[in-house]
Amino acid sequence: MIHDLHMHSSASDGSLDPAELVDYVREHGVDVMSITDHDTVDAYAALKDVELGGVTLIPGIELSTTWMGRGVHVVGLNIDIETEALQSGIAAQTAARHQRAELIADRLARAGIDHPLEAVAALAGNTAIGRPHFARHLVDTGVVRNVRAAFQKYLGAGKPGDVRMLWAELPEVVEWIRLSGGIAVLAHPAKYGLTWTRLRALLDDFRRAGGAGIEVVCGRQDDATTRRLATLASEFGLAASSGSDFHSPKQHWTRPGGFPPLPSQLEPVWTRW
Ligand code: AMP
Ligand code: MN
Ligand code: MN
Ligand code: MN
């Protein structure tokens, strides 16, 4: 059974709408999937009357948070979307995202880019604005050659468009997930640029806050990283999750289910629901 428990739809920064995503994921042979959009569960409302065609859908979300001034993501799996605490948390994150979009636009304007908020909001459609929408705008207007360069120059860690302090703190987002009956999973632990010592400190705090899982396999990563993350999962007594962090068929380096199985000694997160 292939479990892909980390993916994005057009409700956040993915390119496929929720129903297209379900079809695409099923075509890739995934058995159990979760749509984990950034700070929103809107995809699930869009799927209410959609035939899933045999794939099992686990309600999920990817929440933005800060830890020690750094942006860290927590995936909530098997959540009850209707839970009040989660809904109000999402509302706060949505407000923070709007506020952040204005700050990013201001900072980019000061860096010499024509005030971009209106165009970026149009690109994002009805969904919350994220940095990928700013990146696309910078590419479309010829400021940079590609999305990668947009992050390198303007949006990535330490760059003008990097505004991080608006998100809820780590223990808070873990608590929303727990109160909604879900499992809090630390997303893509190898992608924060932390040393292994710092990553252990993060996992320690995450555990203390009620975090119960860790993505041991996330998208394309080398075997050595997977082995080290497996060791951390065992050391901290965390359940292991796997996901592609799929955003778009155009990103040919990720596809739904396109990753190796979890190391067999670990407890898969899906044994918990
Ligand atoms: P946000 O949620 O607005 O902070 O945007 C974060 C999203 O931007 C991530 O989930 C990725 O989809 C995307 N992203 C982050 N860093 C990069 C990068 N270096 N190149 C391309 N996309 C990125
Ligand atoms: Mn994303
Ligand atoms: Mn993420
Ligand atoms: Mn993601």
C-alpha cells in the first residue's frame, strides 16, 4: 500500500484543483492520500461530492509556524476539519497570510519592484497568497528568469520577502491538530538547513508540545538522509510518515507516491488511525 500523506492542491500553492489532484494521484497508484494545503482545508469542501474512485483520503493540513525565528512546517493528519480550535487557528493563519502578503509586497516595492500585491492576488485567485505566487509574478514580469531565482534573490530565507514572525508558535499549531483529533507530524525535517544537533532540539520541543510523528521519507531525498531521519524517529519515539510534497505535474522531480517505502523498523503513522 502506497501512502502519500503530503500534497498540495490549488487551494494553496498547488496547480491542480482538488478533484484533478485526486484523479492524478489515483493514476499514480497511490492507495492512501492526504491533501495538506498550506494553512487551509478548503480542498475538502471542494471534494464533498466528488467520487474518489478507490483512493482513501485522510483529511490533512500543513501549518506554518515559527521555531527559534525560523519557518517550520507541521503537517496535521487525520484531523476533524470541523473542530472549533482548528477552524479558529486556520482563520488566524489566513489573516496572518494576508498581512504577510502586504508586508512582502512593501518590501519588494522597496527593493525596486513595482508594487505587486494586486497582480499577485489575481494570480492566487481565491486562495491565500503564498510566496510561490510572488515568485510566479516575478517570473511573469521578467524580474527573474525562474522560480528558483525568485526565491534565491527575493523570497528565500534571509531575503527581502522573507517575513516569518506572523505565524502561530509551534506548540500552538500542534495543539490545534491534537484538539482536532489529528496527529502532528514534523514536515520535511531535512529542509530547514538545521544541523543535526539543532534538529534534535527542534524534535525535543516538538515532542514536548505533543508532536507525534515525523516525515522520514519526503519527496526526493538521498538514502543517507532517510536513514538519519529513521534514527531520529526511533530515538524520539515518533511515528513515521511518507509524502511527496507534490505541487504540480510540471515539477517533474516529484510525483505522487514517487518515493521509497518507509524503513521497516519504524511505526508508520497510519497505524494510529
Ligand atoms: P509560503 O507558504 O508562502 O511561505 O511559501 C512556501 C512554499 O514556497 C513552499 O511550500 C514551497 O512550495 C515553495 N518554496 C519554498 N522555497 C522554494 C524554493 N527555493 N524554490 C521554489 N519553491 C519554493
Ligand atoms: Mn508549497
Ligand atoms: Mn512545507
Ligand atoms: Mn508542503
